[in-house]
Amino acid sequence: MEEHFTKLDFKNEELATRQRSEPIFDIQKQFKTIGEYTIDFSQFLGKGKYGEVYNAHKSKEYKDDKRYACKIIKANLVEEQQNILNEKLQQGNNFDEQEFVKNYLSKQIQQEIDSLMLVKSHYTIQLIKAYKAKSGHYLITELCNGGSLQNLLKLRGRFQEEQARMIFKQIINGIFDMHSMDIIHRDLKLANILLNFPENNIKTLSKQQKQEFLRDFDMEKVKLEVKISDFGFSKTITVQTKKKKHTICGTPAYMAPDLQIGNNRQYSNKIDIWALGIIFYELLVGVNPFQGNNSNGFKKKLKQGVFIIPDDVQISAKAISLISRCLQYEEDQRISIKEFIKDEYFDNQYQLSRDFDFMQYLPKQL
């Protein structure tokens, strides 16, 4: 069977095609060439709801050891998910939900590509090429060799505040670059933040050796790059569109309560700010600040943004204040990403201190 691959050229928007004679997924085949790139199916990097990620390389760069990541979104999987969503149309959902179900999957993939094209930031994963075929989509991106921030936190338990501040500063730089392009992520979480060690060839390590390296490396001596990934839920919101109703999506543990409880569909980029507060807390404490079920007590706690710092965890008053300013129920009470970037806390000269009255930093309304 003959298959056509369409390359999306982002510089001049020209379309090129490439023909293949093999089926797209052959479990007996270790390598597959898509356009200029060869996918190595023996090097599995991870998976999400709609796709899998594998190691890839350019044929001419193979000897130079240059590697990329290839996210494969299978067409048959998208069709299966579309069928599942279509069943919901028979369940009496309102018009907005029906329209969302009909258009979501087709728009989601294109939105991810568009967002990756627009955001050119050192702190977000960079798209190299995108290919489309009958069997699916193939997104070639830069490769991060350190896995996810979720895995790193799991190995380390939690971070000292200076370490957490260094990691978090890179995350907010990435969000600042996204918001500057009117793009919101909508699914910020530890699992969607990748790590790269540009000066360490850790891909040659065994799985156990890599885990030991991640657990023990000195963050003051080893260069660590932090990059935001997975733009599948990202969306462009401009001044003209911010008053429109938007889809409620994301991961519940990181979703703002005005979406979960208040069903707010006219949200802004401040939904990313709530997620930033959750992430910063997790880096410092090691767990999510809001744990529990959907009981009324839990919802009240979530709505009030009340969180607890364990006695055995030392955190500066300034860090507590920043977390609290993120975890505000009302969007307009949350700190903006511009305020984050300019805050003295992220200045390299700022000295952490835990011996002052933290009440002076807390927002007037919790």
C-alpha cells in the first residue's frame, strides 16, 4: 500500500510529499523513515493519551550523534477517541459540549502544532518539523535527555528552596514567553515539564545509572535546562477572544477551582498561574497542596486556597507569599506572569531569609 507524507515547512509554507511502501506501524521493524528523519522504535521515550514518543535522528546526522524526539499521533487512536466522544452526543449534553465533541480532536492536533511553531523560547520544547499521513501525525521536536520533572521529584522527594527556585524560574520564563504570544498552556503539570542536561551524555547510561545520576547530581555544579512540553491543550486567547467561552480542560490536580467548581468558561491566561502555584508548592514540599476527594470540605479548602506547610519543611515567607498569590479563587486576584518575572525573589542577588514576619507578604484576601 502506498502512503503519502506531507511535510509542513514553517518558513515558506510549501508542501512536499514523500511516498512509503510499508504500513506505518510494523512491530517487526525497528526503524522507520519519515521525511528526513528516521524513527528508532527500540528507543521509547514516553506516551500520552493520544500519542507515543520515540527517539529519532536525521540520516545524515546519525554519525554525529544528534538526536530528536518524534511524537506519533496515530490516526486510528484519534478515530477511537472521536467515537467515544461522539457517544456523549446521545447523552443530552448542551450545544456547546456537542460542538466541542465534534471539533475537539481535529482542532487539538493543529493547535499543538501552531503553538509549537509560534513559541520560540529556550524554556519550551522546540518543534523542528511536522509530517501528516493517513496513518497519523509525526511531530519532530528537540530531545530532552533527562526525562520529566515529575520523575526527578519522585527520586528526590522534594527540593531545597534554592534548588526549587532555580527550576521554577525557568518554568515561569517559559510561561512568560508563551503568554507574550497570547498562548496559554492549560495543562501545566510536573509530567509536562522536561529536563535536559546539555553537558552530560546521560543517554549512554543504563536505566539504573540514569536514575542514580538524577537522584544525586549537584544542582549547583551541573547545568540543568527546564523546558515546558505537551502543547496539546494550548490555546490562543487574544483581547478579542478572551470574553468568549472556552473549553474546560486540563488535569484536575492542577486545574483552577473557578473551572472545577465555578465552571468558569470565560477564563484568561491566569489559569496557568494557578497551576504554577501548585507546581512551586510540589517542588518545595513534595506533594500536591490539595489532596482529598470531592467532598464539600475539600471543595471549600480548594476555593479558599488554604494550604499547609509541614513543620519539617523550611520555606521562606516570600515563597509562601508567591504560592498564595497564585492560589486565589478569583482570577483577577492572582499574580500576573509579568509580576512573577519582575519579583525580586527571582533575582540572582536575592538572599533567602526565614526570620521575618511573613504576614507582610500575604495577599489581603485569601
